[in-house]
Amino acid sequence: MPITDENEFHALVGEIMVWSARLESCLEACIAACLPGGTAEFSQPVLRRLNFTNQLATLHEVSLLLYEPRDPTLVEFRRWLRRLGRTRLRRNDLVHHVLRVERSPEELGRWKSEVARMREACVEAPAWVDVFEARMAIGRS
């Protein structure tokens, strides 16, 4: 359904920003699962210095250290990270370009599907936290 109402547009932009923040929290949880100590107090000094881009890069590097190159877990995780990277680019496009210009209902309608992708990524994140926690537990044994 095309966006024709200004209130609907503002609600959609707000939803995108909320889901974007939740995605960052999901990435933080994945990174925290890979840190020794596993406590929020230990991980916060590291996590609060990372933006979305740096979180993606950190998880990419850490995953390469934890898994063999052809491990199916690594392949699937890197696929998830690439999807999040594309989401970040689309979100930046929205904030830096789409909001500045006159918008067409057709152009803005695509952002509703972006919200669905962000929700899906957030639903998938706890499973990745579990994967990393299990992997780190093996390394500590």
C-alpha cells in the first residue's frame, strides 16, 4: 500500500530507526558472546565504541577466527552479515537521500518491506548469539 499520508510516513521512518537500533543491539549481543568473560560490564567498553559498520566488520573478522573457511556455519553467518550490510546501506540511503527530496508513494512503499527484513534479522540474531556462545564454550574447555 503506497504511503500517501504524512503521519504514516513519519511512523514508517520511526519504525525503521527503531529496528535499526535493535539490529545494532543484536550485533552487540553477537560480539559480546565472543568476548571472554561474557558479562555486560566487560563488553560495554568495547561495544559502545563500535558503530554499525564496525560491528559488522568485527563480527566478520571474529567469525573467520572461529570457523574454518568452508564451515557451513561460517558461510551462513557471513550471508546474514551481508544482508545486514545491505540493510545498513538502504537505511543510510533513506536518511541521507530519500528524506531530503520530494518522495513518491511508490518509492516510499518499498521501505515497508525493509522494516520486514529488519524484523527478520532481529528474530535470527539470538540463534547466532547461541552459536557463538557454544563455539566459545568449546574453546574454553
